[in-house]
Amino acid sequence: MSDPATDFAADALPLPQRLALSYAPRGARTLVGALWLLDRRLAGILQAQGEVMIAQIKLAWWRDRLGEDPALWPAGEPLLGLLRNGEVAPRDFVPLVDGWEALLAEDLTAAGVDEFAAGRAAAWRALALAFGAPQAADAAAQAARETSYFDLAMHLGTEAEAAAARQLALACKWQKPNLPRALRPLAVIHALSARALRRGSAELGGAGAGLLALRTGLLGR
């Protein structure tokens, strides 16, 4: 029988993340999917291209919700429902919000890019701890940091900003992370990002990507 929460998480994600999510144990999919959905929701706030102050207000709303008692959360927001029922404390995802806010800087520097990557790294570290895998926390954080650099290198608005992210991405070792099955989706996205970076592509798909995802998803490498 399918899990409605897991189905919601998978259906709302892009194809590479949906594919990667399928390699996690069923019990881990909802929380991993919730993290990716939160990340996409925060990205959408910045992509709306409205006033910076409006974006900051919306980010502050998420920061406040994540930092407070889930019992106080408003009803009717499916994403909050996913986060409420997970093993990780929602406040552990606050650095992710801070990281997205760093990208609102008028003159984005390498330090801002690094703050964004640090926010994602902190969120995945929290997942590793929540899944009872403290030995994998550093590897998960590093994999998240590297994929963040790749994302920004390929999608930031100006060439100068993208170049700063690209330099950080290319300076990383991109070693295959040793992650437990619960964090296997991150290993898949990390492998696809490393491949795309080598090819100078902004896309995680393409010829050979499916085989790489399959091998990484099943074997972890």
C-alpha cells in the first residue's frame, strides 16, 4: 500500500529527485522528500522576482515556523505536515532558510555562496543524525555542500556569481560519499551532479545518467 505522505513528496519533485528518492527505504522517503520540498519552496520565494523585502518576509515566516513548537503550526500546509511527522527537529532546518536568504545579497560573493551551501549541509547533517547514522554526518554534509555549489554554478543569474560558485565546485574533491541507505538519494544526486560538472552541463540527465543513478542507488557508489 502506498504512503500518501511519500506520494505527495515524490510527485512534487523534479524527475532526478524522484528517481533518487526511490532508492531510499520507504521509512526514510517522507523525510528526505520533505527536505527537498522545503528547499524547492524556499527557492521559489527567490525565483518570484519580487521585492527583496517581500522575499525576506516570506523566508522569515518559514524561519519562525521551523523554530517554534510544531503544535502551533497552522493547519492546511502539507509541507508542514510532513515536517511535523518526521524524526528530525524542524528547527534543525533553519540554517537552510538562512542559506537561501544569503542569496538575496545585492552583490553576491563567494562567502554568500558558501553560506548557502553551509545551510544545505547543516540540513543533511541533521538528517544523518535523525536516521541514527552519526558516522555519516560529515560525509552527508560534504556531499550536500558540493551539490549546492554545482546548483548555483549552473543556475545563478549573473556570470560573475555563477563563476564564484563554479570555482568553489571545482575546488572540491567530489569523493563518493559513504552514506547509509536512508541517505542514498543524496548519493545519487551527488553522483549525477559530479558527472554534469565534468561535462559542463546544467542538466542531471542525459545519456548514461540513468545507469549511474541505478548503480549509485543500489550500491551506494
